[in-house]
Amino acid sequence: MDSWLWWVGAALLLAAIEMLSLDLVLIMLAGGALAGGVTAAAGGELWLQIVVACVVSALLLFTLRPWLLRHLRQRVPLVETNAAAHVGRPALVLAEVTETGGRVKLAGEVWSARLEDDGVPNSTGHVPAGVEVRVVRIDGATAVVAPVATSHEQPERSA
């Protein structure tokens, strides 16, 4: 069997797996495999086929892929999912939240929570139950929260 068929087969396999990942990495490697196949069909030695496949793959990865990603992200908005979607959402404190622990109700679920280091609302360093907080980030299975400034409180501004 001709070696160019192996290259084309590898390119098709990589392209098929790319459909699952949608990361635009494997499709660039598939382009390199096709270039290796063209080199094989033209009668190039095996070492030349491998070099061409590697060089073309690298060029596609470092030139075409960033450009494609940039234009794809401009056209299609990034929708946060899973835990990342909770960042910025309000939550209700169920059990006092301190810098070391607590519980909040977030999007209908009870989450373990802790205060952000600079999110201390008063000198005691806690947020009592019944107070609304905002999720700053998700750290593993813990919501890192900060108190929501009410209309009568003025948030401190750093100069």
C-alpha cells in the first residue's frame, strides 16, 4: 500500500477527532498530515515526509490557529457554563460566612462558601445569615463571595 494513503488516513482520523474537541489543534495536525501525504505522493523519502508534516503542522498551529480563534470568538460570544456561569451571581447567606467557611444558596443550590480576603464587611470578618452576597469566583466546590454594598453603604475606593 502506498504511504500517502497512511498520511491521508491519519489526516481523516485527526479531523474526525477534532469534531469532538473543537479546539482547532487536531485539525492543524491533520493539515500537516495531508502535507506529508502530498510529499509521499510526489515520491519524497520518509524522513522528508515527516519533516514536511511537522513543519506544516507547526506553521498552521502558530499562524492560522490564533487567527481563526480570534475571528471565531469575535463572531460567536463565549457562553460560560458549569461553575464559571455562577461568577457574578447573587447568593443568599444561609450559615454565617467567614474567611474559612460558611453556606450560601446559589441558583437554588446550597454551596459551601468563604469570604474573599478583601471582602470583609465589618471588623468581625463575617457575613451573617440572611445577607445577600455576590460570587467572586468558584474555587473547587466552594463559592468565594463578597458582600453586596447596599444603598446606604458606600464602598471604599482605593486611590
